[in-house]
Amino acid sequence: MTRRLHTTLHAAALMVALGTFIVGCAGPQERPANEDPPPFRDAALTIPTAAGMVVAGTWSRDDVITALGEGNTVRFDSGHEVRLYRDKRTDASVSPAELVVLISPGGVVQKLRIKPATPLGPP
């Protein structure tokens, strides 16, 4: 390959990569970046109410998803899974309340925990 052709192909590849990056960044957003998503499928549901609904040892993963929504999911190599439902942030100086649901490798809820909203320390 000649040096000039190589330089031209390299520049073209760089332009395609840069164009792809710019187009990807300019795509539509579902909600403003400063707005937290609702924690549950039903926006009227609160963390204490949701925690009262879920029954450890009885509810399955599918029951949790059907009643509460997807939430944020973390899967572990052991087969365990955590579903996290974080309340909307109403004050930047307070960390939002959370409902954490631990699901066994067999798909049954093992535990759940509520982390209350807590004040954040100074920056």
C-alpha cells in the first residue's frame, strides 16, 4: 500500500469513528439527567409499602418484578441477585432511601432491607 493511500484510509477511519461518537452522544434522552427515575412501576408506591408487600421465603423473582418493576439489578457469580429500588432524591444534601431485595439462586426472595434516607456529609 502506498503511503498516501494508507494516510487517506487512516483519516477516513478516524472520521467515521468520530462521527459515530458524536451521533451517539446526540441521541434523545428518556428524562433529564438531573432527574432520578421513579423507584417502582407504580409511581404512587412508597418504599415502606413495597417492603410490606414482599414476603421473604415466599415471593419469587418474577413476583418482585411484577409488583415493583425491574429496579437496578446486580447478579453475583454465586447465582444470587440483588434488586435495588432507590427513592427519588428530593434534596441534594440527603442520600435517598432504598429497598434492597436479595434473591437466591433458586429465584426466591431471601431477605429485604430498607436503607433510610440519610444526610450526606460536607463535600
